[in-house]
Amino acid sequence: MIAGLVLLAGGAAAGVFGSLLGLGGGILIVPLLTFVFGLPLREAVAVSLVCVIVTSSASAGVYLQRHTANLRLGMVLELFTASGALAGGLVAFLLSDRVLAGLFAALLTYVAVSMFRAGRKAQAAASAPTGAAPALDTGAPAPGSFTATLGGDDYSVRRLRTGMAGSVFAGLVSALLGVGGGIVKVPVMNLVMGVPLKVATATSNMMIGITATSSAVIYLLRGQIDPYVAGPTALGVFAGAMIGSRVAARIDVRLLRLLFIVVMIYNAIQMALKALAL
């Protein structure tokens, strides 16, 4: 009973956080199940994928209704992400738990550093003196790019082919680590493709459910999903995701980035210790 309540509460916290950052909550669920409940990493990944599907289902509709998510971009990238997730679901069973933990730690560290640098650049740009001559409009968008709108302001989606390649990698990461791929999709869309952070997180939320489903089927067929763990955790995630998707518009982007970095670093340290068997 107590374990079920802890799973419910942990799932709710992961749902709020995952919904706000477009990560699907797996970034918190996997460490929770591994370090608190002692679940093997591969089984924790399988349960996390189920929770990612729930997070996406609960919050994607809200983001689409508010026209924050970029439906066109999400559908294009998801074709490549799903193929990567299918391949990753097969590869996952060839790797040991320590290798998976090491991959988790390395990826979290890289993403945290990338987002920190992006925040520094954004602050520098905001504090730069105004009055500089505006950039000239060259007319048609560059190849592999298109224009979208957020809140009446246009933004350009660039490097679409690079984003497709990053999406395949996101699918692999989703299947291997149970994070829905959002941990890769959000930085790729924001840092590489020039998509505003709030649009990137909303679009990622819309995509991660499909991504997680692609690989969760493989885990299910191999008997890696424990319904007694997945049930209360997924229920908590659903409630948390509903809350997170409704307060996301009120959260400052700088605070969103700070939360992202802090949690990435903490989990990277924990996974590194697990990989080293310390």
C-alpha cells in the first residue's frame, strides 16, 4: 500500500516535470524505480515507456488546442523517431544494465551542458545594446526550412534534414533509456532547428507517445513490463501531466531551462555511480 502511494506520488511529480519540459517524465521515473525501489534498469525503462505514453496522451491535446505545438514539424520528425525506436527496442536487450546506465549518464551530461550554454547565449543577446541595424530579409526561406507562428510572432524552422537525423537518434535513446526521446528532441529542435523552447517542449510532448509506443511493444512481448508497478506510476503521471500542461504557459523560459539543467546533472551523477558499480 505504502509502495503504491510512493509510486503514485513519484509518478505525479514526474508527470508535472515531464509535461513542462517535453521529456515524458521518464527522466525521473527511471531513477525513481531503480534507486528507490531497486527495480532492474531494463524493467524500469519498460515501465517508464508506459508512463511516457500516458504523459503524451494527457498533455498533447492541451498544447495542440493552444496552438503551441507545431503539428507539421512533429509529424515529419516522428516518422524518423519511430523507426529509431523500433531499432532501439531490439538493441536494448543486447546491452548490460551498467552499459545502459553509462549511456544514460553521458547523455544527461551532454544535454545539461548544451542547455546551459544556450541559456548563457540567450542572456548575452538580451543584454546586448539595442539600435543595431535589423537583418535584411532575403526573401524565400533557405532550403530545408519553413516558417511557423507562435503567439503572432513568426519563427523559422531550419536544418530539417539535421533534425530528421537527430530524431532517429532520439528514437534509439527512447527505447534504450525509457525517456520518450524528448531529452534529445527538445535540444535538437531548440538549439539546432531554431524552434522556440516552449514550442519544442510542446511538440515533443505530442510526439513522445508515438515514440514510446513503438518500443514499448517490444518490451511487452518480452515480458519486461510489471503491471503492479506500471499501474500506480502511470496513474500518477497522468495526473501530473494534466497539471503541468495547464501551468506551462505561466512558467518563465529561464526557470524552465534551469529546472532542466539541475535535474539532468543530478540524474547524470546517479547513473554514473551505477555504471561504475559504486
